[in-house]
Amino acid sequence: MPSVVNTAPPKSCAVIRCSQLCVDGVCTCHPGYQMQKDGVNCTDLNECQTATHNCTHEETCVNNNGSFVCLSGTTCKPGFELTVNNTCKDIDECASATHTCGSDLVCTNTEGSFDCIPKDECAEGFIKDTKRACVDINECLVIPEPCHATHTCINTIGSFICRSDSDPCGPGFVLTVDRRCEDIDECETGHVCGTDRCVNVIGSYRCECQTGFTFNQMAKVCEDINECMNSSVQHCAQNCENTRGSFKCSCSTGFNLAHNNRSCEDIDECAAETHSCSTLETCFNVQGGFHCLYFHCPQNFERIEMKTKGDLSLTVRCVKDCQPEDMICHGDPVHIITHSVLILPITEQLHEPQEIIMLRTITPAHQVEPDPTEVFFAILSTDAYLSFDVVKRTENGMIVGVVRQVKPIHSPKDIVLEVGMNYVKSGVVSYRNYVLLHVFISKYLP
């Protein structure tokens, strides 16, 4: 007997032509897309039209392929929609099939609207009814035996398809008595989303998950969002622990969790006098801890502390103070030994030298005397990687030395830099100062 023969749809993902995903021989779509009635092709799910977005009342939902964005501050006139560039563009109601033209009319897009223009003849698959409107021809009822005996005829708008009797409509659809595939409303079949709100979509459904959860399009369940793994947003200043539907922040040793439950506040052990420094040591607070520093001034040098304990920087000077009759002391060119304490951050990359401290002198850069005093700066000791240098330049007409970091330092460490300053006149060192920089490299900064 005569029939229209269609090949049965393949049963294996190796040969089935799904537009996006295939699982166990069944086509599925990526999140943000929905399955068409043919069970093969996926189209964008317009979250803005289906009210499945999470934009607030103050924001405007803008659809894009597979997703949406929420924009604030701009609204568009009817017939226009907001783009991701925050501009308004015309909605093509004809292309998006959101017009209200009947089947006997042709939709023509206009700026901000559309027109319905009568057509003389119906398109293929349609016929005029008694009111001269174009209506769909149900080929499954009109054509004798349109499909092979092992296939089922399914009417579509303007045409028909032949599907295997085992699964004529595909997942998410049911065959009606007039040979059409009708969407199954899974939300009416039971508690498919548990305690979450169920939203039916064409050929499937989705769950409106609670805060802290996201819908898994493949597994059809609400899954916990691991906020701690989100690299685009740092929820916690230091330590993040994921919990079901939320997260919990904590701080490393030496910090307290702030009132916002996200930031960390340093504990100043020096100010609170909870440190373990001896009476001979100076407590210096750093983020997350403290250091006990012992600044020793040699014989014939007097100690002068320039800043208070626990400050972000600290300077102690040992200034020479000779007895009047001590000629050896007077003959020693060393006059001042300075201890300075600094905190520097970890640096993964360093594109150019970073100035960390300026060493001032009392020597003018331009001297009119025939035998001027010259000043020489030198790094006498540093770290093993030679991460610092010192350069001489002029600042406000005076000679200064600038200590710079010239290489990145990737991990926390303590470094002591010793810088020598020699004042030379007539080829002889007449005056010498030493500067010892105690540098603490920390991953935490105030």
C-alpha cells in the first residue's frame, strides 16, 4: 500500500544529530536554551519574556543567547528593547514571532511596531477557511497513509513529520488525538522540584531555586552554589568555607572577623600588650602578628627612637656621642647608624623598580667650592636574590639616595638591607652613615 516513508530517528548519540547535547540517545539543551518540538534543535530561552530571570524591579532584563543581563538606569519605549550596550533597539516582532497577525496576513516590521498585510494566497501547508483566513492543513487527517506503517504521522504548523511509533514526539511531549505533539506540563505531574517552585517550559521544566542554589539543566535539580569557588567575586577577605546554600568566612591567626562577617581586622598585639617581647626588645606590629626587634647601639652611640611602638614604620637612630678626650672615637668617620622598619607586599610581577625609602643628606647637589664633598651610596648586604638597589639623585637641590625594589618577591620573608653612605672630600672619607632596613614581606597589608 502507498505511504510516505521516513527513516526512524537514530537511537545512539554516535549518529543522532542533536543541535547541542545528547544523553543516552536523547537530545538535550544547554542552560538558557529550550528544546523545540522536533526533539532535536534548541532555541534560546528568553528569560525576560518568560519571567524566569532574577532582575529586580529597578533593573531591566535584557535577553541574549543562552542567558540574560540585568541593566539599571535605562528604559525603552514600547516596541523597543534594551541591549547589553545599554541602548534601545527596535524589536522585530515578525522575526521573533511575537506579532498578532493571523495566518492569512503577512507580518511587516516597522520602527517600534509592525503591520499585518493581507495576502492573496496561503503558504504551502495552509488553506483558506470560510472567513478567507489561512489555517493549517492537518496532513495526518487529509492524506491517506502519509507515513510508513511503523511510523506515526505528527502534524506541524504548515507541514507534518513521520516519527517512530516507539517515541513519536520525543521527551517532554505527548501525542494528541488530532496527531499533534503537545507539551507535557511536568509541574502538574507532581513535586518534581521538591520544595522549590516549578516552572514549565516547552518540552521540559525548570526549578526556581532558593538563594544559594542553581538549577542543573541536565540533572533537573537545584544544586548548591559553591561561592568560594567563584573566581569573579571574592566573598571573604581571607578564608572561605562553602556551606549548603551559603558560605562562611573566617580569618587566619592574628586577625578577628569584622562585623560584616567578611573582612578581617588585624589584632595589634603591641598595643594590646599581648606580645611576648622582652623589656630590651621593641614590639613592631604587622598584619597577622608582630616582631620583637632588638636595636643595639655600639659603644659611644646614643639611642634615639623616632616613632612609637606598634606603628606602621619605626626608626631608631644611634648617634655618636664621644667623650671630649676620646680621640679614637672622634677619629672614627661613622656618625649615625639608623635602623628603619618597613612592611612591603608580596609582588608576583614587577615591571619597573619600586622606590621604598629615600635617604636624605645635607649635601647640596651643586657646590661652588673648589673641592666639593661627594656622597656615595652602596648596598652592603641584601637578600640572596639581589632584590634591591640604591641610586643617587637630586631632590630639592640636595643629594639623596633612593632604595628601590628591582625584583619581585613571591612569598613572605624577613630581609635586612644594609646601606652605606660615604661623604668623601679630597679623596678621604670624612663622614660615614649606615642604614639598616628591616623589611618584612607580608601577604597581608593594612
